[in-house]
Amino acid sequence: MKKIFSYIAFFAAIVLLISAYSERVMKAEKGYTAPEIEMLVNDSVEVSLSQLRGKYVLVNFWDSENAVSRIAAGEYDRYFRNKTYTEPFTILSVNTDSDPKFFKEVVKKDNLEASTQFHITDAKMKNLEADYRLNHGFASYLINPQGKIIAVNPSISCLQTYLTGS
């Protein structure tokens, strides 16, 4: 009888550990908790993905030399500025250009909302590259208010579906 209780306790402990760990699994794929991102603003104030919980967040990785990702950054920016959505929503648009001055010029030239545009250094890029699998190309991730990825490379109509309920 003691042996049976020992087995039950052992399996209960395993189930508890697995269920506790499963919420922390972070993978850049639909259905998983989004890996943390932290951005410096004015070299001091940080904006982080965890601070934005409770809102839908679109994390968009782009580079000025990659035409597809640059065009997507502009489309997402226009959607964000139009404010046709009804759910709380923000964008973290992450640029990977090697030259921060060039990045700032592109933001001005493309008329992008500067408050949602962030440039990252090579050191930060290495962490994000692994977490968000950017070695497979630039991507965008729509994250729900609970921090789960609900769409990868969402179209504007996909954003409208989630953010307006229509």
C-alpha cells in the first residue's frame, strides 16, 4: 500500500512540474508565450513586452535593406496610426540596421511613428535572433493580452479580425 501511495505522489509531482513549466515555455511560434523583449528609450527608460501585458502587441522585426520587411513596417505603422481598432493595441517595431543614423533617416523618410520604432545593437540582436528565430528571415508576431503569440506575419485583415472583433 505504501508503494502505491509513493507512485501516486511521484506522478502527481511530475504532473505539477510539467504543468507549471508549460506556462513558461517561450517559443516564437503560434500558441506559445512570446519571448521577452526589452528596449531602451533615450538610453535609460525601458519598454518591455511584459510591461505591455493587457494589450495586443505587434512585434515587427525589419531592416531597411530588406524590402519586404520595410514595406511591412510601413503598412503596420499606417494601421496603428489609423486607430480603427477597438482593442488596446501597440506596436514594437524593431529595426536591425547596422547603422543607427541610417535607421533614423529611414524612419523620417518613410514617415514612421518614431515612438514605436526601436533600433537594436548587435549584442541584443544575437539574443533576439535566437529567441525569435530571425536567422530564418524577418517576421512579425501578434501577441494577445496574455502574452501568447496568436499570429505570425499577420496581414492587416488578420489584425482587424483580432482587434475589432469583425
